[in-house]
Amino acid sequence: MKPRVAFFSFACCEGCQLAILNLEREILRLVEIVDIVNFREAMTEKSDDYDIAFIEGTLTRQSDEAALKEIRNRAKIVVALGACATTGGINVLKNFHPLAEVKERVYPGCEDCFDTYESRPIDECIKVDYYIHGCPIDNQEFLKVVKALATGQTPFVPTFPVCVECKIKENVCMYDMGRSCLGPVTRAGCGAICPSFGTGCEGCRGLIPEPNVNATRDILAKAGLTPEQVINQFRLFVGYRKENRK
């Protein structure tokens, strides 16, 4: 029997699920190997009987924890889908401000109308088996992950930096162009899409497991920069740290 697949959303724009829908004809190849039983972006029918759960979005409400745990209990495999789910994504930016101030600015006059707390990736609440990184995800990578899971294999997730993909594409280094880039410590897998189009990597795929800090310092020094001058750039996608929790 084909694995039954379900998609779920928490705090996010659902751009990663839209990226999946943008597969268009390739979706036909997808449904040959899995049964999609829950996908709000694409269908009205839904089922709570599923084997693989793809979860997009950040955990931002206490009330969402029970829903996440229920998904985990029902699914044999849980996959965090996109930056919001894997690292907390841009939703973590609110963690750098007092929560009362955030509520006042977002919900003026109705600060207590909505349940919210510090934003965090979903693996702070449940066990996650696999991760698909990016903002949004690369839908071709998604296809590869689904094929691997459907055939009982372990999906390949790059652990080398974006710089490797830049070199493969023979891109001119952003630092040599006088621009900053988080590619030296960011997980590859995007095909170095941002540097390839003249924009420095913003780190949406999260940090590599063992970033070479010394080499990165050397790169920054060569460009006349210090770590302190670029550290704020990491807040956009990898700002969540347990030690930052208030």
C-alpha cells in the first residue's frame, strides 16, 4: 500500500505548500507513490489516518502544542517543512522584543485577544524525523524526500555550506563583490539560488551542523568586516536559541 501523507500548517504563510503545488504536472508523479489524504491548500477532503505528516509553520501559541502532539501520535514519520518549522523562521524576530510590546504593536487595543508566546521551531515540542529546509522549500528537493520515504530510504539532506554550490556554479564570491553573505555557514541544497542572482545568502536553510567559525572569521576579515557587523543578519532565519528564551 502507498504511504498516506498529510500536510499541516501552524504560524506561516503556507508558501512551502504553495511551492509543492507549483510542481504542477510533477504532482501526478507524486500521487503515484503516495496517497495525499489531508492538504488544505489543494483539497477539501481530509483524513486523520496518515503515515507521514509534513508540518509547515512555527509554534507560536500554547494552544498549538496539543495539536502538534496529536499529529505526532498519529504519524509514523514527521517532517518539518520549511524554515518556519525547522528553525523558527522569521517569526522568531518577535523574540527579540518584549512580548507585551509585540502584542501592543500587532494587536493595538486587543493585546489579550490572542494566545501567543515566544516563537520556536516545532522540534521544541515534538520529535521530528526529517527536515526540509528553506524559505520557501525547493520543491525538487521535496520530491526527492518523498520518494525516499515512500521507498523506505533515508532522505539525503546536505550538511555542507552554500559556498560549495557557488563554487560548482562558478559564481563570483559575494564578498569579492563587496557584499555580505551567510553562505559560508548556511546549509546547502538550494543550488545557491540567491548568490546566483546577485544577492547574498540570508541563511534560510539554517546553519550547517559544524560551521567552520575560524574560516568564516578569515573571510570576514578579508572583506574588512567583523562578526559583530554581520551577526544581526542571522536573526532573520536562525535567531532562535534556547539560551535566548526569556
